[in-house]
Amino acid sequence: MIVADDLGWYDLGCYGNDFIETPNLDKLASDGIRFTDAYAAAPLCSPSRASLMTGLHPITVNITEHIHGNHPAGAHQKLQTPPVAQQLSLEFGTIAEALKEKGYHTAFMGKWHLGGGKFKPDNRGFDLNIAGAWNGLPRSFFYPFFAPGEKPEIQNTSKEGDYLTDVLTDHAIEYISKRKDSTFFMSLNYYAPHVPIEAKDSLVKKYRKKRGSANESLLPNIHYAAMVESIDINVGRILRKLNELDIEENTIVIFTSDNGGLSVREVPAFAKHTPPTDNGMLREGKGYVYEGGIREPLLIRWPSVIKEAQLDSTPVVGQDFFNTLMDVVNIEKRTSDGVSLAPLFKGDTLPERGILWHLPHYSPQGGKPSTAYREGDWKLVHHYEDGRYELFNLQKDLSERFNLTKKYPEKFEVLKKKMDAMLLRMNARLPQPNPNYQGNGSPKSNP
């Protein structure tokens, strides 16, 4: 399971991007299933990653904002947002813990961002942990990556000039080579293309030349494009190793992202070259419950089971991965927050269901407290500051430009009742009026 960080739905060639070159991921798509309507469980990293690991909704694990990111409301914020857990509680089982019961060897590499200490991957069912801890991002994508002495398992095996995406892949390939004769589960979580937006000079020069100096301000940013191609190159290395070891036929490869691409300017000094991408036709990006913040690339290859060149428009979401893998290895454990995607591998369909995204917070990217609910082609968004609702038909309006609440009042009422019922059933925490609000309104996000 390979997870990119902040990679947008529109950032790959197989999803229509004609600037960033991703031949290996495009080949992965053609070798298996490419999902058009796949989603992260949340528009921010920690909640979506918690769902990938547990199969549970962010509401269930009480991580609806990125860890370390939820603060008391300021005077300019109309609402006080609910507190969130600062780690993935030990009461929630992980994919790794379940697979170990079936005899799988397990490894985690890269971004964890679900707690440190006893909450790290090596205490959550992973036999091997490379660079997974509390951090949400590296200090730099070039060695030494993190603070001095931090993550020695990666610092001590790297040298000046090394690039983090390459180093994580080196460890992944070493692991695969050692475990080739046994059953294993590897969760490889690239820190890229998250800020700081830093790429190899050779690739930056390639994209600078490709774009031309007159168009250098266009998106995606050339540095970001180079970061995405580095991911593609390294996924290609992994796929070639599986082939070389003659284990690709019965190895499932899942590639996705944790939330939409960053489409606004980040304030911290290290967040240079932002905004890095624009998510194409999708509205907004990371930190918003609009499509740009939650719709993700999802590619799944399993040559012995999945036929080539499949395109699937079933709405699926990150918490479905847990049940899917339990189904694949015949483990009875299931979560009620997700479904198994295994029937889709053989061309079957899934029953229609409602999918809920809950962000009762002000995101660092400018998103305001909101909830979204999708069922079929319809999507309802509730904004908590002013109580406003938006209704969209995604089949006809993927960019979410036309609010249809007044045109289709009956559909609006049906979806509102289902959204409210799901929030109530899950005991979702809601934002409350901020008693210290001074009436200035929350700051506008950059377009």
C-alpha cells in the first residue's frame, strides 16, 4: 500500500494531467483498476491516515483534524471547534495487527503522523518501522531530512545529497527482497509532495525547460511537478523489483493519496513554491470538503485476480481498504465504517451507500467547519458558520459550481436527513458558538 502525501486527483497523467510525467503510475493504472471516484476519508492527513490504518471513520477515532493542528478559537473565528485525539488510540486495531494474526510480516515506512512513543507503528502491529513517528513533514527532503538524531534508522543509512523519496524506496526494495518468499504487508508512505516543496535540480530543470520561462507561474509548480515525478520514478523501481523477484502476479499493489492537492499559499517560511497545484476542474483542495480536497487517485493492481485496463466509477473511500484486505486474506474481522472492494476486483458491483466527510474545524488552508455527504451522483455540503447548504450533482457538475438546493428541494431534504442521521448515529462532535468572537469573520482563503 503506497500512499502519497497531498497528491491531488489531477496530478497524474492517467487522470488527465498533461504536464507532469508519470509513466510508471500510468502503467500501473493500465495493468489493473483505475478508480475515478475514490476519496480520502478526510481533507487532511491525520484523519485520513487513521482511517487507512483502521478502517474506521475519522469521527469514530476522534481524529477529524490533523494532529497538532487543532487550536482554541481566536477572536476572529465564529465557532469553537471540538478537541481531537492527539494520537491513534491503542483501542483501535490496525491492518497490521490483523494481518499478523494470519502470519504476515509487516513493515511501515515513511509518514505516520498518528502519534509518537507507544503510538508509533512498531507498537501498532508493524514488525519494522522506518521513519514513522509523530512528524507530519520533514525539515527538508534532502539529507539529513529531520532534526539531528531523529529517526536514526533513516539518518544513519543516508548521506549528504540523498533525497527522502529515494531513500524510503531503497528501504522498501530491501524489505521486499528479504520477504519475497513469505507473506508480507508493506505500508509505504511518502512524505512527498507535501511542503516543503523541494525537488531534485535535474528534474526541476527539466520542467522549467518544458514550461518555458514565460509560463513559469502556471500551475502545477515546476518544483511540485518534479516531486511528483520522483514519486513516479520510485514506484517504478518497486514495480520492477516485484517483477524481478517473480512475485508480482500475486502481490496486490495499492496506490493512493491522503487528501487533495494543496491549492492555496502556505504561510510558514519553509512552504516555498506554494500554491503548488490546482486540482484541475475540481473545486478547492486540501483542507476543504469540496472535491478538490477529498477526491484522490486510486490505482489497484493484482495480476492473478484483476483484469487489465479496468475503469471503475464506484464511489469508494479510504476506510474501505481495511475490509478489502481482510476479505483478500480471509480474515473475519470487519469494520462497519467501510466496505470491501474485493467484489469490484472481479467485475461485480457494490450496493449504493452514503459517504460522509466531517471537518468541524478551521483548516490551515482556509477551509471552514463543514460536513459533506455523497450518495449516488448527489453531494450535500453543510457550512456551520452560517448554516448554509449546497447541493451538487457531480455527474453534471464535477466542479461544484451550481447550488441546486432550491431547484431540487425534495432531494435536498432527503440527503439532509440522511446526513444528520449519520452524524447522530456516529456521535459526531460539532462546532459550537465561540463566546470570544469579536465579529470580524474568519480570514478568507487564497483562491
